[in-house]
Amino acid sequence: MAKDILITRNVGLNDTATDNSTSTVNEPSVAAAGPAVFMSGNWFASASTDDCATWSFMDPETFLPPTGAGFCCDQLVLFDGARNIWIWILQYRRSPDGTNVFRIAVTDTADFPTTGWHWWDIGPGTLDPSWTDVWLDYPDAAISAGHLYVTFNVFRGNDWQRSVVMKFPLDVLASGGNLGFRWWGTNQAASLRLTQQGAPSAMMYFASNSTGSNSRVRVFSWPDGDDSIRWWNVPVTPWSHTISSIAPNGRDWLQRCDQRITGGAIGSDLLTFAWTAGADANRPHAYCRTVVIDRFSMQVVDNPDIWSQTRAWAYPAISTNASGTLGVTAFYGGGDRNPGMVVGARDTSDNRWVLRYARIGTDSPSDGKWGDYLNCRPDVPNSNNWVASGFTLEGSEARTSIVPRVVRFSMIDTAAVV
């Protein structure tokens, strides 16, 4: 039976909700639990308790007590439905000595969004006391059955040093207790991307395609129950690192875009990773490179790329729902079309992506800056649905004309459409 995408909520945040603190490098993150929705961007955070009808701005610089050298700029938000807790991850500026901290803040559903927050601040020196002049950047986060996993790149000045992944027990995060945690690092794989799980398991997988080769993905596993990290080099079809797309204003809106994996998911014993790749002989525009890997054989079993003959695709974010179906959000634009936000899902019965515009922008960025990541997550408690974050430019090319967007959606049989 043919499938379609049903969008049940599609809301752009206005200037009051964001305090006009938007950017073309907006990096929106979203989590949802029934009528409660939490969204963050590069410089703002905002919460709704009435399914996006109204929003309360939560200034990430002042809502929680200051720490380190002050807030800026990456953020992520998640909801753990098993423990009914909201998780807010904030990255802080580098201090004069070249280091920084990030914060994990947590509250429960009864207190969300204004009260009950408790938090822990973690810096490079928390991981290794000798790391006194390095800083953390570009986070990712995902939830397993028992842990919150968080990844960062570690830099000395502007030079990448290594990637780290940490796992924090969710029960301790919920209770506000003494937060012991485990961590692991590698200097051979940058920008680790975790797998979002519609039905959280006791295993976390993560991957990097920044290992010195454009014909492999390095996949890692870390069980909840022990500290044994395993990894595999998975051969994949080579891809182009040269990414560009000319928008209607004549500017390359993907000038900032790179090949880092921006989407990871696990479902039905399959791992999926997605990233932006440049045009090649078979794909005339930048596209979403997508590889599906059997987690037992660690072999690629499908390459369901998202691509177009006429325009570019970029910045895919993916997640499975509770039944293992893969959902996606990404940007689509170039040529005659300003960047727009698209949501969709993978119909494996018909071997195709089912995609639908959430919003087409009226403008494109004047300076080529766009990104760096989006989120797609299971929509609690409707765990067979998804909630996604994105943004468009509306009314001008200025950063203040960015409209962040929350989209709740599902994949349905067309016979069910009335």
C-alpha cells in the first residue's frame, strides 16, 4: 500500500520565542513529550507546554547560573520517556587558558520548563587532568536504555586533537546524585555521530567518516553494561568532499557544509548513517549519502541516498521510531529554490523515501553560511511518530530573519488519508 507523510504540527518560532537570537548557522535541536516541546538553537532556547501554541524564551546565558567563560553556543535537548526527564546540554566559551566546559541540565515533566533543574559541569580536565589547554566543540547526544551518550571534538586552539564519547547513567541524571561516568577517546576518527533509537536498547553504536579515507565508515559499539569498545572499518562506495549549491541569490548556500556524518540511527538490527556528499557522475547535485549496515556482519546492505536531478540535499538528521522505521529531516534547495526544510520516512516495502516539504524559505543566506546540524527524534509518547527541527529564511537574507521550525509527523497509508 502506498505511503504518505502526515504532518500533525508545523510551527515556526517567532522573534518573541527566540528573543531574535537566530542565526543562519542555527543548529536547532528539539525534543517532545505530549503537549510539551523543548527547542534550542545556537543562541536561544524556548519551551512550550501547549503543543507549540505559545512559547517561553529561556535565555541560555542567564536561565541557569553562569559557569566557565559564559555560554556559547552549541546546544542539544532530549527527552527520556522511561524516566520522564528533560535533558539540556549547553556548551560554553573558551576561557583565556584555552579550555571550556559543557553542562548537562535535567528536570522532570512536573517541573518543566521553569523549575526543578539540576546540573553538572564537565570540562576536558574532568576527563583527563592533563588536558589544561584544550576545549570541546560540536556535540552529539543520544539515549540508550540506561545511559545518555555524549560526544565532542577536542581542539587545541583551532587544531583538532581527538574525539571523545561519554556515557552517563540516566538513573543518576534523573535523581540528581553524584554523577560518575565513563569516557573513551580516539585520535583517528573525528566528529563521532551516535545512533538515535526509537526503542532504546542496551547498546550504543556510533560512527565517523572522517578517518582519512572516503571509502570507509568506522563504526563503534559500546554496551551499556561494560566498557568494551569495539570498532570496524566498513567499506563504502567513495563519495565526493566537494560540496556546493548555488541559491537563487547567486550565492553558494552550502559553502560551509562538509562531509561529517550528521545522522545516525538503529532499528531492526540495522545501523544507518547519513551525511552530505558532493555531486558526482551519478548525482548531479550535493546529496544525502546514506548507508545501511547490518550490525552483525558489519557489511553495507543498502545505499538509499536522498538526491535530486535539479537541486541539492544537505544536513540529514535521522532516527528510527519504535517500530524501526527510519525518519529523516534535511534541507533541500538551490537553483530556482531557496533552502527549505523537508521531513520524511523510508518506505522499505516500496524501497523509496517518502518526503514532504515542511517549509520553503523565501530567501537564501548572503554569506554562504548554513548549518551545522538538525535533529530528528521519536515523538513521545507517540513513539511511532517523529519530531524534527529545522529552519528557513523568511523575508530577508539577514540572520534575524531565520525562523526555527518544529515539525511533528508520521508515515501513513494513503488509504488512511481522509
